[in-house]
Amino acid sequence: MINNMTTRKVVCQQTIEYDVITTHDLFDPCNPALLLAGRAKDARRFVVVDANVAGYFLPAIQAYFDYHGIEARIVTFPGGEENKTIEYYLELSRELDAFPIHRRDEPIIAIGGGVLTDVVGFVASSYRRGVPHIKVPTTLMGYVDASIGIKTGINFNNGKNRLGSFAAPQKVLLDKSFLKTLPRRHLLNGVCEIIKLAVIKDAELFGWLEQDGLRSLDAHFQNEEGGRIINRAITGMLEELEPNLFEEDLARRVDFGHTFSYGLETRYERELLHGEAVLLDVALSMLVARSRRLVSDEETTRLFGLIDSLGIKLKTNLLHPNQLWHSLVERTYHRNGFQRTPMPDGIGNCVFLNDVNAGEIETAVKKLEEWMILKYENV
């Protein structure tokens, strides 16, 4: 056989480096945080702001850039999972193209929740094949989860985050005073992600939630205990993300709660927030783990006791075993042919399963429904 192949190997190593900065009074003109990235003398900024956030802060944002002599094009975005679409991606891209920025010196700024930072990050990663961006999360979900990694994306063809990229921001600016404006449901949405992390990785954080979670929730996490909880959650997330930013290893602890929730969010995007779907997944997974004796009855009771103490209502009426099974099958494609389903091995530890079956899912759904019936019978 004649070998007529010529191989030229190209090797390039790129350092990924970005700062996650905790600050306060972000829009105070004396706070330089928003100016830390960007070097153009006649500076401009393309700023995308969640419409709800704009209702509180738009004058302050405009005044900030005016004070510093920066021409800013401020665009509002409606937010919400239903708007994480290719249409809004294109609309923002057109707005950006009409306000051309320097390719390296004038970063795009995304101010809003996880949906907004995902969409704007995808715009930034693809416009001129990549321009810098800064993320300013204004929701608890964004603060502890969506904004601090490098994934971007939009929903497409009935698939969640089916189009997207890995694109590191220049900066992530964390100002927890934004959390003061959040409705309780959206605070709880972020708390669900913290519960997920605590169950699978951090038993001490789980204990803090049991002890101080409700008080922190009532204080919109402005108290000392709330600050301790969210700082611990951010540290834990970054510990998991940093060694595996590009997901070369598909067995990821932070995918706990993101197996069955995928199908739930796709079907019920108007009924469920992301964290609510994740917590349903966590509850089901805990019951599967209990059936395999990975967790004890006591640990299972602690999880459901925590959920109850925080006033979180699980929408178990949305759970259909066949749909949950198909969600697991889809995640198997996403995880390169294996389930790689994270499961708690006691609170604070994790194992990965590749043999979860449809019968286990159906049994877990029934057990969860029974728990909900008993809970409300005892009210």
C-alpha cells in the first residue's frame, strides 16, 4: 500500500486567565472596577443590560460612563430563558455592528442574570471571531454559577445551550448589593444551585445552609452569614471549573442536578427557573442514591428538611418518568456515550453512575410524590 499522507502538526498553547473581583457600589463614579479592562484613549463601551436591572440602575450606569467621558451604547435585553434565542443573538450582533468597537481595547459589558451573560458572551466570542467582554451578574444564580465560568450559549432547535462556545471573560465583577432588588423566587433560584454544590461537594456548606440559610435569604444575603455562604459557593465552583474549563473530562461533579433537569427546562421553560429544575433533579437523584444505599435515610431527610425550611416548593406535577429517561439519554450523547451521572455518596461526596435505568427513575418519582403528599398532610 502506498502511503501518500503528509502530516504537519500544529501546536499552540493558550493561557486562560481572568479575574473574579468582589466589589461594591459598582456604579459609583469613584469605583474604577468597570474601567479595569480596556485601554483605548477615546474609549467606548457596548453595554447590554437586563431590562429589569435597567429599571433600577440605568440612570446610574449612564452617569458613570458620562462622568468618565466614555461613549456608551446601552442596549436593554428582556432576559428570561425564553429569550435565549438565535433571534436575540442576531439582534444584539446587529446592534454591536452598528456601534463598532475596537477589537481588543473596548470590551463589551454584560449586566444581568445568567441568560444575559450567556447570550452576550456568545456574541462576544463570535463577533469578529472574538472580542473581550466583562460580566456583571445581578442575580444570585449568575453570582454563584452562570457568570464565573467560561461557557456561553443560546438555546436552539428545542435544545438548551445547543449553540455556544467556551469564551473566558476579561473580568467578572461581583457586587452582592444587586441581590437586594431580587424577588424571593429568584433568590431561591440561586440557592438551589448552592444546595446542589453542597450536596455533591461540601458537607460544611450544607451545614451552613441548614443553620443560616433562611436568615441569609431573608437578608438578601447582605448579612455576614449570607456573605460567607455565597463566598464558599463561589470558591467551590471555581475549584471544580478551573482544572477543567474546556470540559475535557466529562465526569464533572458540577453536572449534578443537570441530568434530568435538562428535559424539564426544555419542556417547561415558562414554568421552571433553572435552579428550580436543578433542585427537582437533585431531589430525584438523592432518592436514586438512597435506593442504592449511597446515602442514608438520615442524609435524605436532611436534604428534604433543608428544602422545606427554606420554603422551596418542588413542582413534582411536572415530573414524568418517560420524559426524564429521555433527558438522561440526551445527556449521554452530550457526555460522549456514557451517562456519567453524578450521584451523592453521602452528603459532600460524589460518584458517577453509568447504569441508571428507567425503573429507578420511575420509583424515585413515586417516592418524591409520596414525600410531597406526606408533607402537606402534616401542614
